[in-house]
Amino acid sequence: MVTNHGISIKTSKTDQSGPIYGIGQGETDAPAGWLLLSTILSKIYDRYASGCQLFNPSHDIQVQWTHTMFVDDTYLIHATPKKSASVIELKTIVQQDLNKWNEGLHFSGGYLNEKKTVDLP
């Protein structure tokens, strides 16, 4: 690589002993690659996730919302239409949506950083 500081001495390569280097910070095509990958993951997740439904006060406008993303941070949004849903029902919905998100990440070569479980009453 040639920069304003001269020709780089260090190099990186992919072989069978190491992981494939993906879209990385500083690469010229990284923004387009991240946009393409995150758009595909987002559309897949929207198709299968429960998410939640939001209504305006007069209930004539409805929005289905499953997640929000910024760069490499994603916040998954969950709710149930049942006002009297049990903790177990909500936990099941959240777990199903989380599994769908993780499947998409795994398909793209990624994964969730850490598997966390929350014990609810």
C-alpha cells in the first residue's frame, strides 16, 4: 500500500491458517460494502422478526418497527400486541427475534459478541 508516508512494509494476506479479512476500516470500498451488507441483513430481519407495531393517537397510521441501525451498532425492538402477555410470551418473542438476527450475522460471516441470557421471573 502506498500512502503519504511512503510504501508500507507490512502486508496482510488470507490463507487457510487465518480468517478471511472482510470489509475493514480505511478501505476505499468499505462504505459501499457496509451499506450493501447491512441493507441485506436489515431486509432479511424485517421479513422474519416480530418487532412491534406503532400507531399514531388516532390509529390511522401504523408502522412496523423491528430494529434501528447505525454503522455497526444495532438495536432490536420487541413488543407483543397482547396487553396481557406474560413474561414467558415476551421472552419467547425476544429470543426468536434475537435468533433470527444472529442467523443473519452468521450467514454474513459475523456473530453476536457474547451470548447473554436474562433470567426473568
